[in-house]
Amino acid sequence: MKRFQIGAQSLLSPALPILFGMAIVVILTLATPGIADERAEDGPSKASAGGGALRGSVTLGPRLMARKMRFSLYPDLSGVAPPAAQPAAEIRNVVIYLSSPALDALRSTEPSRTFRMEQRNESFVPHVLPVMKGSTVEFPNGDPIYHNVFSLSRVASFDLGRYPRGASRSIRFDEPGVVKVFCHIHSDMSGVVLVLDNPFFTAPGPEGSFDFPDLPPGEYTVTAWHERARPVRRQVVIQAGRTSSVDFAIPLEDVPVSD
Amino acid sequence: MLFGTLVTLLAVAFAFALLSVGIRRQTRAHLADLLAQNQKTVLALQKRSLGELLTTSRLMTESPTLRAAMETYETESPAAGSRADLLATVQSELDRIRLLLGKDLAVITDSRGSILAVSFDLSTPVQLPRDFGSIAFVRRALDGSPFTEDSSFGVLRSGETTYQVGCVPIVLQDFPIGTLTLGNRMDRAYLADMRKTLQSDVVLLLGDRVLGSTLAALPEAAKSSQAGEALLGRSSSRDWVEIEGEQFVAATLSLGQAQQGDDARLVLLRPLGGEVTQASRSMLLTLCLCGLLALISSGILAWRVSRLVLDPLERFVAFVREVAHSPDHSRRFQGSEESAEVRTLNQAFALLMDSLQEHEQRILLQAREEMLRVERLKESEKLASLGRMLSGAAHEINNPLTGVVGNLDILLRSTSLDPAARERLAKMQKEAHRIVGLVKNLLKVAHRDTGQRSRLDLIQVLRETVELRRHDFTAAGFELRFEPALSHLPVHGNELELQQVFLNLINNAYDALKEAAREPHLVIRARSEEGTAVVTFEDGGPGMKDPRKVFDHFYTTKEIGKGTGLGLSITHAIVQSHGGRIVAENRREGGARFVLSFPLASALAETTTPSPAPSASSAAAPVSANILVVEDEYTILELQMAILSSVGATPAGVATGIEALQHLQRREYQLVILDLRLPGGFSGQELYRWIEKNRPALLRRIIFVTGDSASESARAFLEQSGRRFLMKPFTVEDYVHAVRETLDDLRHAA
């Protein structure tokens, strides 16, 4: 099994000005909860100033916004209404990430970090977990039942075996890519670990807005990713002291059948 | 009878035919309804089983491996080598599912409808359409359009093979990540299985085309749109469809659409005709059996009832026939326990028989009376001839007897007789008088002449009669006792008649004693009882068979030829003519008893005028008259002359009528004593006629003498003439008396 050591700390010293700028943005946009907040704190908040900012929004197409079907043969243990009733939550499964050769250079300096993807109410929480390569992801079992986390994905094919509540297994992802995570016991459980090359990724807020406050100037590719849609990419140029913006609609167009 | 049976049979057959038609119609409608219901149920079940297929399919999609492989395959880049492994995983999962569910075809697509894996059981690969994802049921499964079972079914065509499939989405975290299609080949075996399961013929339709059928009656030619139309029930005004002349109850199950958009349908067909025929046939059979049973039972009942009525009738008829052949018509049928009809009939019969018997009795009585009359006629004939003989004999006897008696009288009148001679003469006179009595008796029997009645002593008569027969009784060893309670018993009657009565009774007893008796005896008692004389005859014989009949004419118990059966009847007649009674009875100790009763004479004394005793004066006076005696018998003539001379008369005697005529013409006579029977062709009657004609004055001076008292003509003549007459044999006294009386009468008249 391959181990991908992606350290966030290694990214801190060159990106201080960017992180600083991001902190300002965080203060400005107080309403950003959840992962976005976390990411804002954990992410490039310590980036140095003097960089540019990227701001934008993501809208999901009707096909993604409303989950159209849910039939499970198993009773819903949580007893809560199915997520189909909360289409807005689907926006949380969108990941916006940047990629550029320049950023790739920062890769080695970034310290390795540990993430968590919990099994709760027969679901992986969070459903989508973006991590930088080299990070370790823990899969603690928060349910009173056994789970068996496995993946058939090429970048990280593993089987963590069955373990009860309270137990946790972890795995380190060294190669970027999409890792689909399943449970061998509960067929409807699925999660995605999105292993990325650099730490510049974020999740849009509930309204679909996202913000990269402090970016080194340069040319980037911005990708809006959703597991059910083909990644949508935009080219943006970040200039120091300026705020660029990019808007995504997922899917932008009807996805052609890829053969 | 035959016609009636035929009509009944026809009526029954017609009723049955009507019933059959009605039943057929009812059965058809009912059966169609029932079958339709049944098929609806079957269809519902079939649909449910299809639904269960979906559920099962859905369950199968729950395989984590399948999902993981599919989902991962989706996200892996095409360049990566792991995709083939993932696809192989999907394929193996699919094969597993197909085998597990025992399906013929299984297809998995990704979320866009592209085929990921196909599993099938045939060696030749299944050729699925290129645009599999655009087939309605796949699209619907992926679109997540409202999920219904109908929309999840469809038909797949692969070459000539048709599959009936169900399609379910594979959902992961509420997102469809693909579809699973499972199905069965709808080949001959499938249809046969359906037929077995649903117990109906099935026809598979795609659009209007017949893809397959278990119906043998659906030839290739019938696989037309018309048949399809009929099967689809487009003309579904009826409950059934008609294929090739046969009726079917049809029910359609929609199997969904094929890729071309045609509707696939499974039509269940239940032949109606066969069911109806079978049902109606069995019902008809039952009906026939019931009818037959009813006919038989009613027949038996009718037979029983007719027997119930006819049996007594037949018994009655048999009885009537029997009675008709038997002489006894008094028998009656015991019909009180029979039915009312027979009772009525019997009553009528009884009435008829009663009247018949009455008539019979009357006719019998008449016949008996007629017979009696004839017998009586015979008897009278017999008696008449006997009478004629007797009167002839009596006449012949009377003439000499008259001489004997008369001469004896004359002798006894003379005083010059010595006592010894006188005694002898007296005895002779007595015996002669007995002869006179016997002759009289004979004449009495012949004429039934009621002789003169006189006062007499019954005891005396009885004693004399007993003495007549005593000798015979003693000789036979019989005891004969006469026990009179008193010495005299005066009655008024005719001695000879009474003697005959007693003699008859004694003879009767004698004969009875002769037949059987331990102590043969006859006891005769006589007593006086309340103004009557009662005489009883009690014998020790066997008694009478029927005491009431003994006095009937010709009743006799004696052997034929021994008795005439007249004896007791004459006895009865004589007793009655004497104003008495006679009763016959059987003694308790054995033997017969006759009880006779006569009125005592003292009681009758006044009624009988005592015959005027000849006056002594006139008797003493001499008869001075010329008297002509006409008598052919010389002895009697001489006797008469002697008597007349003895009383002082002057008699002249002639023997013939001619001589008398000459005498009368020559001389005057105061008296003519004329014998009625005169020889020589000139009888006493003719002489009388002559006198009547020529000497009328002399008519009153005629006294007839006759020995022929039995002759009817003589008697009639005498009565008609009114003249005095003397019966031979007469006594001197009578003769003289008659002469004197006549002369006295003449003298008085003068």
C-alpha cells in the first residue's frame, strides 16, 4: 500500500501573506460555517499578504440539487428525513480546487496532516473529504454496528476490515486522485476522498460561494468537482492585490456519454 | 296407454330441453364471469410475482461489491488499467445475480444507460440494441420518474428471441448509478410453464403480432391482426372472445413495451365451450338421473296407490265371483276395514244380495206352496179315487148290512126270545153296528165328512180305542197304560172322529216305539182342566225331529212307503174342527208328548139342541098308510116291508123304477120310500123327476133311502130335493122314526 505524506505545515512559511489575507476574508465573511470555516482556519489562513484573491459561486443543476430517488431496503436507523429533503446540503459535496505547475512546486514543503471520515448513521461523514496528498485519513466508527471500509479505486485500493464502534483505522493517501470509499456491510454507504496535489481547495458555502483570499499571483486552473458530475474547470489569472471571480454551474451542460 | 306414455315422455323431454337451454345459458354467463374473475386473480398474482421479481432484483443491487465496482468504474479514468478489473467484477456479480435468480438474461448499465455487463444463458451472444439506454424502461429507471411496477417491465427482442424483463435502478446515496435488467426468455417452455401455472392457454402478443401461443387452435393464419384485435378485447362488448369458432374467456396482462414501442401483452384464454359443455353435461346427467328417479319413484308410488285401491277391489270381485258360483247367497263381504270405495260398493252389493235373497226366498216359498198344492191335488185325487172305491164298497156292504142290522133289530124286538139267544143276538147287533160304524168311517175318510156330533164320554172313547190296539202293543212287548184322572169326561163331538184321532196318535207312538226305546211305553192320561178336557200321550220313543212340523201335510219321518204323512195332519184338522187344540213336543226325558184339549161338553150343552126324542105316543100309534117301497135289493125290500108291517102300515114293494111308475099310476100312496140307486135304467132320481112332473102332490111324500152317501151327485140331489132320507144301513128305529115324522109333517101341513 502506498503512503502519501502530504504535510500542511510545509506549506505555511511560503504562503504566509496569502494566509493573512484569507484571515481577513474569514472575518469579513463570518457566516461561513462547517468545513469552510475549518478549512479557512486549517487552510491557507496563514498565507502571506501580497497575493491576489479568488472569489466565486457554484450553482448545482437540478439533477444534482434534488436527489431524485432514494430507496433503501434497509430501515433508516437515524429516523431523520432522507437528505433528498435538503437539496441545499448537496452543495457541501462540491469541492473547488486550484491547480497549477507553480502550486505543484509547493507540494514537497507541505507537512503531512490527518483527516477524519467518520461512519455515522450508516453514512460517511463528511461524504466528500478533500485532502492533500500524503495526508492520513482516519475512519472512526461512530455507529453501534460494525463497518467495513474498503475501496476499489486505483489510487488507493484498500480494505480496512470490520471493526466496531469506537475503533478506527487510518490510511495515508500519497497519490492524488478520487478514492471512492464503501462499506462492505452497508451497500448504500459511500464516501469520496479527494486526494489533491496542493492545499488550495475549498468547499462552497451553503449559498454556493467560495473564496480563496490569498493566492500567489499566477495562472491557475480552478476546478469545481462533484462526484456525480464531470469536473468543471476554469482558467483564472490571479494578480496581486486584485480579486478575481469565477462562477460555476454544475453541470454546465448535459454531460455527454463518455465512451 | 301407449299414447299417454309417449305424450308424458315428450313433455318431460321438452321440459328437459328447455331446462338444458336455460342451464346452458346461465352456466355460460356464470362461468364466463367466474373465469374472468379467476383470470383477474391469476393476473393479479402474476403481476405480483413480477413485482416480486423487481423487489428481488432490487435486493440484488444491494451488493456492495457491485456498487463499489460500478461506482469506482465510473470515476476511474479510461486510461487506468483497473477499469477492466472493475468491469470484470461487475460482470461476475451480474452472473452471480442471474444464476441466483434463475433468469435467462441480466444486463447492467451505468447511470447513463451504457451497458456495463450482459449475462445470459445461451451459447449465442445476446444482441442488445445499441441504444439500450434509450429503451423506455431503462430510461425511466435512470430518470427516477415516479416508480411504478408497470413502467419497470418491458420486452427485449434479440433476434427471434423475446425476453420479458424488469428493470430496476441501482441507487447509491440516493443517486442512480446504473440499472439492472433481469428477464426470462418467452419461448415455448416459458409459455408452457405459464400455461401450467395459470391453468389457461396463453397467447403472447407484441402489438398485434402473435409471438407465441399454447393454443393449438391458433394456426399461423390466425396470427393476424384480426386475431390480435380479438384477443386484445377491442371488441370487448362480450365477456369472451371467439377464436376459430371456439369461445374463450380472455384476460390480458400487460408486459410493458418493447424497444420498438409496441406493447407486449400476455393474453390468458380459458375455453368457455368445454367448461360449459362439461358443466351442462354433468348437470344434464344429474337432471336426467333425478328425473328418472322421480319417474321411477312416482311410478312406484302410483303402483302402490293403485294396489292399495285395487287390491280390496280385486278381493271384493273375487268374493262376488265366489258368491255367484256358490249356492249360499247369504254370505257377505267383510269390508269394514277396506277403503271407502269398496265399502260403498259392498253396501250396494249387500243391498242387491239382500233383495236377491228376499226374492229367492219368496220364489222358494212359492215353489214350496206350489209343490204343496200339487201334492194336495194328488192327495185329493188319491182320496177321490179312494172315496169312489170306498163308496162303492160301502154301498155294496151297506145293503147286506142293512139286512143284517134290520133283521137283528126285528128279532130283538120280539119278546119271545130266550135270554141266551137274546144275549147272542144283542152281541151280534153290537158287532153289526160296529161294522156300520166302520163303513161310515171309511166313507168319512173318503169325504172328510164331518159326521154328526153328539155328547159323549171322552174316557169311554179313549178306553175303547186303547183296547183296539192293546193286543198289538202286548205282542210287541210295549207297555200301554191308560190313566184317566176321572171316570167321565163329557165332550161334544163325533165319536168316530175322535177315535180316529186317538188311534192315529197311538199308531204313531207304536211306530216310534218300534224304532228305538229302552223301555218302550206309551202312557195316556186324561184329566179335566178349567173347562177343558186334556188328554196327553207320552211315549218313550226317540222323539220328534221337529215338533213344529209334525202336523204339516206329508211330513213324515217314516221310511218311504211306510207312512203317508197324512195321519197327524188329519188329526190336527179333526181336533181343530172339534174346537180343540193339539200340541206336540219332545219330553225332556226323551220321547214325544202330544197334548190335546177339548172343550168340556157341559159348556156346550146349550148350543146343542137335543134331538127331539121320538114321542112315545106317536111311536105307539099304528101307521095306517099305503106305502110304496122301491128297492132293488130284495133283502132290504123285505126288511122294509117287515118293518112297515110291524108298525101297521100297508107297504107295497117294487124293485125297479118302471114297476114303481106303474104302481103309482094305479094306486094312491101316502108315502113313497125310494132307493136312489135303481137298476134298469130308471133311477130313483128319474123317478123323482117323473113324480115332480106328474104327481106333484106326491113329492112331499117321498123318503129317500141310499147306501151311496159318498156319491157327490147323490148328495147334491138329496140336498136340492129337501126330502128326508135314510142312510143305509139304517136301524129299525130310525126307519120308523123317519116314516112317522114324514107322515106327521104331512098331517100337520094338512
